[in-house]
Amino acid sequence: MTPLDKDPPRPMNKPDQDTTSPPVRFAHRHSIEQVEESHELAPKFDQNGLIPCITTDAQTGEVLMLGYMNETALRLTIETGKAHYWSRSRHTIWHKGATSGLVQVVEELRIDDDQDAVWLRVRVAGSGASCHVGYRSCFYRRVPVGNKRMKEDTLVFTETDKVFDPKQLYGDAPNPTIL
């Protein structure tokens, strides 16, 4: 049994949940044609029970973050219209913005051709930031490539100002970054 098998039960009748919709069901994957060309949602989770999810700003298209979802997180995202992820560092479902108020409201959810990656287009509540470090995007540094490289491999900051102070927002909550 993996830590992913220990998901909390799906919440029933959450206030932000559409109780008139049928429960989310994932189809069994039985053919390439079904996965690539049918109307059936048949996501492929990896050996750890996860599927990668790229999240972008619905208005600007800016990449905000890369996260992972397990079956429960994907179902909750579809059911509530708010982004849920699987926290690999905390080993739990993570409702983005539940602590910070920076909730990601899903404008559109797409799945790729072989259904092993998810793309969310979101509106972010509050300051619009998505990074726990305080920047708007988790991708706040650029790696120079090709002839743009210097003598050293130095990261270049693409955002200079933080949108919020992580200490003020999260207080003593443990940092999710793992060394």
C-alpha cells in the first residue's frame, strides 16, 4: 500500500460542490483509439498514482505552476471547479489557496492526447499569486541556454518583487520544499 492509498474520503455536499452533477467517473483504458479519440475520460496515473498538471493564468496564459494530482485531487477539481493537488512533500490532498486565500478557480481543464497530463487554466483569487515563495508564478527564474549562457550557470530572476510575504501569509506552517 502506498501513501496515495490513504486518501481521505471524498467530501460530501461541500458548499462549493455542484450536488446536481453526477459523480466523476474515470473510464477503464482498453484501447488506444478509446484513449486518443473517444469522449471518455480515462486518465493514466503513473506508478505513484499521480498525473502531472500544468497550471496557467486563464487571462494571460502565463505558467503559474506544475503540480501533481492523484485520482481524488482530479475528481475534486472536476467536482468543485477549484484546483486540488496531491502534495508530494506532505503526502496529502492540497486544496490550492485553502490556507493562503489564493484559491485557483478553474476556467478550463484539458487533458492531453494520451490522457497522462492535465492542463488547468485558472483565475487566482486575492493577489493572483500562486507561488508559496511569494512570487506570482512558481517559474520566477530563467536558466540561460545556448549562446546566452555566461561563464557560470547562474539563474536569472524574471520576477523582481514578491506579491506577498510568505512569513506573514503562512506563519509557522512548514515549508513544502524538500532538500
